[in-house]
Amino acid sequence: MNILVCVKRVPAPGARIVLTDDRQDIDTRHLGFTTSPHEECAVEAAVQLRERHGGTATVLTLGPPEAVEQLRYSVSVGADQVVLVPADTTELDPQATAAALVDAITELESGAPFDLILFGNESADSGGYQVGIRVARALGRPVISGLKGIEIDGDEMVGRRETDEGFEVYRLPLPAVAAAKEGITLPRYPTLPGRLKSRRAQITEVAVEFSSGGQEMVHLLKPTEEVTETVILGHGAEAAPQVVRLLEEVGLL
Amino acid sequence: MSLILVFLDNDRGALSPSGPEALTPALELAETLGARLETVTVGEPGHAGLQQLGLAGHVVSHPILTDYAPEAYGEALAQLADHTGASVLMTLGDDRGAEVMAHVAAVLNEPLVANVTEITDASGGIEGAWEMIRVRWGGSLLERARLRSARKLLTIAPHTFEPPESALGNPTAASTFAPDLADHLARTRVVERVRLAEGLTLATAPVVVSGGRGVGSAENFAILEELADLIGGVVGCSRVATNNGWRPHSDQVGQTGTRIAPDLYIACGISGAVQHWVGCMASKQILAINTDPEAPLVTKADYAVIGDLHEVLAALISEIRSRK
Ligand SMILES: Cc1cc2nc3c(=O)[nH]c(=O)nc-3n(C[C@H](O)[C@H](O)[C@H](O)COP(=O)(O)OP(=O)(O)OC[C@H]3O[C@@H](n4cnc5c(N)ncnc54)[C@H](O)[C@@H]3O)c2cc1C
Ligand SMILES: Nc1ncnc2c1ncn2[C@@H]1O[C@H](COP(=O)(O)O)[C@@H](O)[C@H]1O
């Protein structure tokens, strides 16, 4: 099983998002960076499938040189190989991102396709819900999104997706593509040997040309927020009667 | 006359109840642009609902399309868009809507703007450049986006528009469209469905008692379970609780969890990061229980109790029991 996972480096805002003055970006001066939890879980799923079926788990990101941080993190949690597709921005539109990823993947595969390519269901920041599907269609491979369960059964990928009533099952012939949701599996934390390994990990670079898509960001804006006056019902255990009153008002008691 | 197509999803015949939300902005667009609006459903049924709405509709019919099959859906809708010469194709951006439209966009090689909340400028006409507002970061942030393609593909952010209330015109007949689908497109069709026990869920419960890092352990969630049982609700959690293995991911509220809108949300030991907040901000009332009076969830909540959640919940439970 040779598996590829595509992840996107994004800032990790805490309680408030602050924009830069030109509103072109989040002010990241005081922020760390991460990937979407969906992608973190996709990496874990790939590592587990590799552990079960053999082969390799490769993680790829398209982004600035700093995105190596996310690649090294994935090595610390079990990825075998990591690939950077250098770009000066992660703000390409989804069409352009997908086209660049297709070129990079084609070059990496050089004729021997990955059995499975995993994506996150949506990127954490721009949330286009489409890059994985565009890549799969361009490569002529079956693809299913929103997976909360994944297994390999012979030459098929079995995927499980949650619905209002329970779940539905898909069976895709390999090579296949899938987009994972957080919860598909529980990501592990890096171990000390994992961290050491990640420092020495070799980063493969695959350079591609970029096209431009038909969607363009004009600027970012913050949603209007209601300002609430918080009513403090009390401190510690003595607040209990006040809380009971609230539960009664809401009609729960 | 230019044409706007709205894809209305149905699940084995039952029209998706929230799907018609996408009709509201579509009707507005049709009016401003002087365009015709028609609906599309895939598979035979679901049509009665459309007739009630009084919109001309297309029913896309093919043996592969009798159950959900995103690749085939996308191919079929792309063919219908070409066949009708539609200038706009839009749908609600729920899980299936987002997936199907991404397939359509890939087949047609057109851009797709996801989770639109407002079309702010279509003055260039139906084929000109448009500007619109779309959701980022699960709703913590918005983006003004420009779409330059002549043919426009959009998904509408869920819970943004009320669906149109009643009949929009005289009931009209639907026309059937038979796409040409290669057999292999059936490879991504649902092969099996498993129903799980029904009951209150995170999405439907009137009250959610949610816990975060402050709860401290899986065992400590027992007291949240007890309160939830007493007041007819369910337990939710933050990502820290999921990541630590204290709770299953199906309990997680937030950007990559579930978005909920209960009558009351009780957040215990949760700080209120934006990615959590977008999942609970639609709650009618929020009560935060936190040791830190400055925690963002406390300052954004309607009500708060400052203190150790274990003490507060224990006292609350005995108070409720003493009254019963
Ligand atoms: C792309 C992305 C997506 C994400 N999606 C989600 C998501 O869907 N859902 C989600 O929840 N998070 C999500 N996160 C994570 C999010 O950023 C926060 O890390 C997380 O919500 C914090 O969880 P928490 O509030 O439980 O923990 P903390 O932020 O550590 O807060 C713990 C709180 O508990 C209080 N406390 C401690 N002890 C006690 C006590 N004894 N009694 C009362 N109060 C106490 C503290 O004062 C503090 O306010 C996402 C992050 C990213 C980057
Ligand atoms: N710059 C990028 N580098 C690598 N993978 C990406 C990038 N952007 C998006 N992806 C992948 O595509 C998925 C869907 O992205 P999107 O269509 O933007 O929601 C993400 O979850 C990632 O797995």
C-alpha cells in the first residue's frame, strides 16, 4: 500500500481572529501554524493502513518553505516520506491548487500510481470542499468525501460515511482517492524518537508551474458579532439555585 | 433568456428539507438579472415537493442514479448544464451538495465558489464578473470573493437563508433528462446503509452539556452525563476532549465537529476558541462554567458561573434532585 496524504499549512487562531491592515490575511505575528484536524486524521489513517498492510505513507504540502514544519510534524507521527511543492502562497484558488497538485503527483508517481491518495474534507482556512475531488477527476480515479471510516479489503477501499440515521458504506476500486473527516481515527501524539527522526527527515521538493483559477479573494472580513452582556449567576457551588432557575426558565425543569 | 439552475437534493425520493434554502438567493438573482429559474432533482421522485413550489423542474433519470452516487451525479448535472445552456448552477452547501458541485466543477473545469452567504455585486450581468461573500474558517471569518467565469457554480452556506415559504407560481410539469453515463461511474455509489439506534442526538437535543479540558479525564464526564440525563439533553465536548480520547468524535462541537443550535448550551471548562465557538454560537442561550472569568466563552455567553466545574455541577445536581 503506497499512500499519499495532501495537507495544507494554516495559522491556528485562538479566541479572536485579527486581520492585517490590508485585510488580505490573518495577522499571524502571534500565532502558531497547523493543518486542519481532518488532514491530521488523514495522516494518522495513512500511517495505520501502512502499519497494517505495509508500503509507505507519504505526506505532501504545497506552500511556502515554512510549511516544512507541518511535513516534519507528520514524520514525527509516522509518515515515511515528505514532499514540499514550493509556492510563495497557499492562497491559490482551488482550481489552481488542484492543477498544481496533479502535476506534482504525476511527477512523484512516474507511472506507478499511489494506491490511495487522501485529502481532508475541507481545508481549515479557505474551506473550498473541492481540491480532492478535482485532483481525483483529473487523475481519472474514483473519489469519495466525508469519510469517517476507512479500510482496505483486497483491491478495494471500503469507506464509511456518517448520515443522520447511522452510516453508509462505499467500496471503491484501487487506486482511489478519499477525503477524510476528523474522527476517521484518533491521531497519535509524537513520540521522542519520532521527533528526533523528524529533524533528520529528508524533504523532497517537487517544483511545478502555477496557473490561475477563476476565483479570486478580494479581501477578508469579520462577521458581525453580537455583543452580549454576560449575566454572572454566581461563584462556585452557591450558584446552583440560580442555575436551576435558568433551567426552569428555558423549560428544561 | 439566461437560465439559473438550482439542484435540490433528494434522498431516495425524499426531498432534502434544507435544500430549498438555496432557492431564496436564486430567486433574488433571477429577479435582478431577469433570468429564468429552474430546479433539478436527480432520480425519479422528490418531484411532488417541486410542483408545490411551482417551479419548472428537470428530473435527471438514469439507472445508476437511483441511489446516491457523487461521480455520476456530478457528470449528469454537468451534462444538464451544457444541454440547457444554464449560466448559473447552484445548490445548498451541505455534505452532499458540496460534494456533487465539486464534481460538476471538475467535469466542466469551471471555478466553484463554496458557501456563499451573499451575492454583493452582479451588476456585470449574468456572464460578467460577480462579487460575493463566502464563509471561511467554518464561519469565524468571511471573504469577499470575485468570480470571473462566465458560467457560475456556487454552493450556498447552510442556515443562511430561510427557504421560500409557499408556492412561487403555478405548478408546472417537470421534464425528464436522460444523461449519458459510463458504467464505471457507478463505482462510487452507496453499497450499504446501517441504521444506528435512534434517540436524542447532538444535533437535535434541546440542551447540550459540553465539557472541555477543564473536565480533566474521561471518568470525570460522568457528572456531565448525569446532568444531561436529568434535564433531557446529551453530552458534547471540545476538541481537546476528543483528542485526549475522553469522548468520541461524534460528541465534538465546532468547525470540524458538529454545529448545533440547542435551546441551552452549557459549556463546562471550555475556553471558547473560535473553532469551538462557530459550533455553538447558534444556541439560543449559552451558560459557561469556568474558573476563568476572562475566558472568551464566559465573556461571550449569556450566563456564567465562575468556579470549578466539578463543584458547580455536583451542587447543581443535588439541587435539582432535592426539588424532584
Ligand atoms: C482548524 C481547526 C479546527 C478546530 N476545530 C475544533 C472543533 O471543531 N471543536 C473544538 O472544540 N475545537 C476545535 N479546534 C481546537 C480549538 O482551537 C481549541 O484548541 C479547543 O477548542 C480548546 O479546547 P478547550 O476549550 O477544551 O481547552 P482549553 O482552551 O485548554 O480551555 C480549557 C478551559 O477550561 C477552564 N478550566 C480548567 N479547569 C477548570 C475547572 N476545574 N473548572 C472550570 N473550568 C476549568 C480553563 O479556564 C479554560 O478556559 C480546532 C482547531 C483548529 C486549528
Ligand atoms: N496547499 C495545499 N497543499 C496540499 N494540500 C492541499 C492544499 N490546499 C488544499 N489541500 C488539500 O485539499 C483538501 C481540500 O481543500 P479545499 O478544497 O480548499 O477545502 C484539504 O483538506 C487538503 O487535504
